[in-house]
Amino acid sequence: MQIFKNNKQSLSTLKEIPFKLEREIQNLFEQNLELLSSLKLVKSEFSIQSRRIDTLAFDPESNAFVIIEYKRSQNYSVVDQGVSYLNLMLEYRADFIVEYNEVHGASLKRTDVDWSQSRIMFVSPSFTDFQKQSTNFKDLGIELWEIKQFEHDVITIHQIKKSKSAPSIGSMQRSEGSEISKLAKEIKTYSEEDHLLGKSDATVELYEIYKNAILNLGADIEIKPQKMVIGFTQKGKVFADVLILKSELKFWINLKIGKLDDPKLLTRDVSNVGHWGNGDYEIRIRDTTNLEYIMSLVKQGLTY
């Protein structure tokens, strides 16, 4: 990626400055973790069973633990280390729960965590084509994030997306009892198809209309299917969720109560009510009558 500086319509390239130490990348990422990934920091340098995890984090949107590893060079296997660390987490779940509760003074229970959404993030200035290809499985909980720094204190960070045609890890040839075989039984990646399965044509069409309207709110908006809901994200942060029911949609806008301007009073306050999505505002939708107005409500979540 080339980065340019605009000086009165005359472009000049910014010089990339290599990171000297992995610790530089780690410090930068941990100090800005919520901004970069919406994750909550649990522990830096978390040790378990003679292994040292660079960063242990928690994803409050999927209720799952996330391991983050930082690499300055390309000489390592993301699959071998990723699968090994994820299996370690799933084998010693109680240790991760204890660490979270001690750090945050919480009472998180094992059943509160969606272990099927566990994942590991590798953060590095670059990845080889082989590393990208070897992790290109839709249900393999390994993510690759590239980070680069340039002169004038410019930092670029982006996640390398899996291809839309990425195969399932189940298609890999593997021996029963292997590390990757054990992981395949535990990790589950959800898709839009999972949420639309068994729904009527009318409900599917209603979802498609509202989905496309939300995607049109910004070029950088993405879809993030989870276990119970489909999230809509901007810069990694979920700003709205939808639950697809039999004959209606249930939306949540990720704003705290008192932050949404809703003169028609279409939303419901769920700040003190249990619900699947993020945010304190809920809308039940059965048709497209208020489509434009509802989009004006959803768009408010992008500005906070």
C-alpha cells in the first residue's frame, strides 16, 4: 500500500518506517485496542501451561475470548500456532474465565462465553501469499491483520479478508484426533444463510431491502453474522444488529439511551431488558412503510 501526502495538489510518497521490535506493535495495538477492534483488554503477556500469549482480549459483541499475537517477520506458520493456541484455550477454559474475572472484578461464567466464536488474530507488517492462502477457510478462527507505520506518525491497519468463496475447514484432509480436527468440532462461523434458513420469501425479501439500505449508508459498512444476530459494522464496530424472525425483523441501534433522536417514537427502550443485539434501542419491522425514517435512525449510530 502506497501512502501519499497532498501538498497543494502535488503528491509525494510517505516512507515506510519498519518496526524495530514486536513489542512496539504490541504496545500500539493494546493501547488502542477498543478503537481498532472493539475488543476489551484482559491481560498482556498471559501465561498458561508454559505458553505465553501476547494479548488476551474479550469480544463483548460475540461473548468470546480473542488471542492476539504480534509478528515482525514472516517466518512462522500462522495455522500451526493459531490452531495450537485455540485448542489450548478450549482445553483450559476455566483459566481464561478466572483471569477475566480477576482483572475486571466480574463474575463471568463458563456458560456466558460462546466458545464456538473463539479466534486468534495475528498482527504483522506483512504476510506471505502462503500464509494468506493457508488461513482462507470460512470457519477457521484465524484472522490476519497488517499494520504499517510511515513517516509523519502515519499508521495504517487493516484486516485481510477471507475470500467470499473460501472453503470450509471440513474440506481439508486431516486425521481424526489431529489438532485441526479437534478445532473444527468446536469453532463455528455463522453466515447470512444460517439466519435465513427456514424463513419465508417475504421475510427474506424484507431483510434484503433493509440490508441494502444500511449498506448504502457508507462504503466501509460490512456485515458480521453472529450466532443470534447479524451485525452491521463500520471500522470494526457494530452500530446496528438485526434478528430475523418468522414474519418480522427486530433491529437494535447501538446507542445508549438518551442519545437517539426519534420524534416518531418508533423505537423501544431496552436498556433494562435482556436482548441479543447491541445498544439500548429496539425497532420491530414488518414492512417498508418507514424505511427512510428508520435509516435516519440507524445512521445516527454511525456518528457516535
